[in-house]
Amino acid sequence: MNLIKSVVLNGVLIAIVGHGLIGISLIWDKVLLKRPATKNLASYVFWLGAISVFGLLLVPFGFRFPGWRVAAIAFTAGLLDLIASYFYYSALKSGEASEELAAMGGFGPVATALIAVPLLHATVEGELAGFTLMTLGGFVMFFAERQPLSKILPKIVVASVGFGFMNVLQKIAFNQTNFVSAYVFFTLGTFAGSMAMLVPPAWRKQIFEHSEEASPSSKRWYMVNRFMAGVGSFLAIYAVSRASPAIVQAISGVRYGIIFLGAYAITRLKPSWFREDFRPWVLSAKATATGLVVAGLVLVGLHSG
């Protein structure tokens, strides 16, 4: 029983499952962002943040007010999550899924690790080898692509730094209160960010017009995908409370491996959804990168175990 409990509550395993679900949802996000009814970025990100209010459903399961300081830290983390997500989905919308998002597998863990040093006084220490392999895999995926750095680098850097600060602030909040209390304020921050998107008149018009124009089918698939992404995000956030935030961010390489495989399958089997470049040398480079990520996961898992 203790063995089963330790496996279920293992931060690395939780992060793998969470990032895997996020990877699947991102593939479907790419499909939805290509469709006229759901392609508007402001509307897409607004509803992403708005439905985070359902995090309040956890209030009966252990919530207690953690104090204004901790509440502010968790709230800020949630706000940063929506800001970083905007640039994240902007990168996804502007190019190839396996291209822009794979870059996050390299830049994201590095940003999180660097931010964690002064704020958490934490390093990856014994997990350095696995962390390095996973991060290297993300960079290999990134540099294997044909897009110029000037086109995709700004969005990737802003998203990476935003998620890096978010992960570290989450960890600070989790260290000072229980998971439910911190998570509730985190979701309130994300929800507040989405409400702030209604302030600019241009965005407000886009959000409501595109929401009304979307067909019932588009809305249904969007919500199904948001549910999957929500479960994945919840698990990834919970993993931060159980493990190093830099390691949890590095495990995001799992999602990029899934994105690569999913994008390849759709390009070959359903190109009407979207088509990506999979020339032989690109395919070889991404396969190598995926192997590096898997090797890093094995090393991190062995060390955590």
C-alpha cells in the first residue's frame, strides 16, 4: 500500500501524465486555431482563463486563508500563467506546432532553473544529468527547424520567462500553505487576467463576436479540449508541490514529443487539418531530440525513485 501511495504521489510521474495530456490538447489546439470559428487568439485565451474559475470547486477540500502575502504570490502566479499562455498560443498559431512549441522544451526549463536559484535557493543537483538531457532535447528540436530566430524567439522568450516565474512563485506558495489554498488563489489570478482582457474595446469586441459566431460543434470540441488541458495543467501544478519546479518544467519535454508524433500523424493522415514540414533530416533530428528527452526522464525518474 505504501509503495502504491508513493508511486501515485510521485511528483515526476504526476508531471509526466500532466504534460502528456497537455501535449495531446495542444495538438487539438493547433487544429482549432486553424478553423475560422475558433482562430481568434484573444477569444481563445480569454475562455482559457475564464473557465479556470472552476478551481473554486476545490474550496471545500481543505481551503484555508493562507495570509495576504502567500495569497498575493499565488494570485500573481495565476496572472503570469495567462500572460505566458497568450504568447505560448500566439507561437502555436503563427507556425508549426512541432516547431514553435518544441522551443519551449529548451528555453522553459532553463528560465525556470535560473529564476529558482535566487528565489528558491534551489538547484537541480543530483538530477542535473537528466535535466540536461531533457533540456538538450528541446534545443535540438528547436534548432532543427527552418524558421528564422527573429520570427519566433521573442514569443518563446516571453512565454518561457513568464512560465518560469509562474512555476517558482507556485512553489513558494506551496511551501507556505497547503495545495488547495494556493491553487484556489492561483486560479483566481488566471480568472482575473481573463477578465482584464475585456477592458480593451478591440479585444472585447473580438471575444464576444467570435464566441457568438462559433458553431455548437466548435464550442463543444473547444470545451472538451479545455477539460483535458485543465486536468493536465492541474496535474502539472500539483507536481510542482511535490518536486523541483525546474524538473517539472523540464519534463514538459514529454508534451513536445507527443506534439511531434501527433503533428507527423496528422500531416500524413489528415493534412486538411494542418500540414508540417517533415523532410528526412528534420524527422531524424526530432527523433534524436525525443530520444534525449526520454533518456532524461529515465534518469530523473531513477533519481527521484
